[in-house]
Amino acid sequence: MTLSRRAVLTLLTLSVALPLPLHASGKKGDPTGITFHLQAEETDNPKMIFTQATNGKMLAYRRLPEINTKDIQSFAPFPSRDGEGYGAVLVLKPGPKNRWAAVSSANINRWLVAMVNGRIVDAVMIDKQIEDGQMVIWKGIGEAEIAAFDEMVPRIGEEKPRGKKK
């Protein structure tokens, strides 16, 4: 059985597009999801971007994240400077670390937003290539989100996630 070129393209498009609406429609996903989204061009496909006020301007960001929860090897939370919630240092796994070094190098002077459970919590300007594999969310993470993340990812210097307290 041979598939036409159009059928193959349709199947590929659906295989990429279907998981997004399912997650966005409230179906159960990761208990805590962390994603990082790069600034896009205003002229990009409107279905592939979202807009967000950043530094006093409305900017477009890519819907598909550059980094997500599965890319994180370990983390360390800290109280945010504004006293409301927490921030976190995130250490990337080796593959995503190398990928992020290349992506950050190609996107100097562009904005990056951090999302936790689908809500934007922080934004930073990429000012240089990031080679150390560490990313920081400076604010906006709640205690419950830290506790949920503790069940999935180990803290920096620990071997395993802390899991549920009994």
C-alpha cells in the first residue's frame, strides 16, 4: 500500500498537532509542566505563536517550547526576590544542554518566557550563548508546584526525586 504525498503530509501534521489540543483541553498531563518559549516573528503562522506583554511591548512567542520538563535533569528552588513564591535553577540533561547552547547562540537579543503549568511566570532576554546547561526561573513558582516537581525530578546533588512524603 502506497500513501500519496498529501496523505503522508497530513498524517505528519496531525501527529504533531494532536497532542497540543489534547493537553490544552484539560486532559491530564504532567502534574507540573515547565516550558520555555522563544520570541517569534510577528509574521509567523498565527496558529504557531501567541502574544504576551513583555517589557512594555506585545511580543510574539512560539507555541512549541524549546525546553520542557523532560529536558530537566535536576533543580533547586529558592525564594524569589519579590517575596512572592519561588524561583528555581534548572540543570538540563546532556542532550538538551547541547541543543540549548546552539539555540541560545542563534537567538541572542531575543526574549524567552518561562511557563509553569501553562502560565507565564517570567521572561528574560538572551544576552549570550548559554553553555553551562543551567536555566533560571527568577519568580512565580508556588509551593505546591515545587512539591509536585519534587516528585518528578531530583534536587541538584540528589540521585532520585524526593517523591511523596508519607
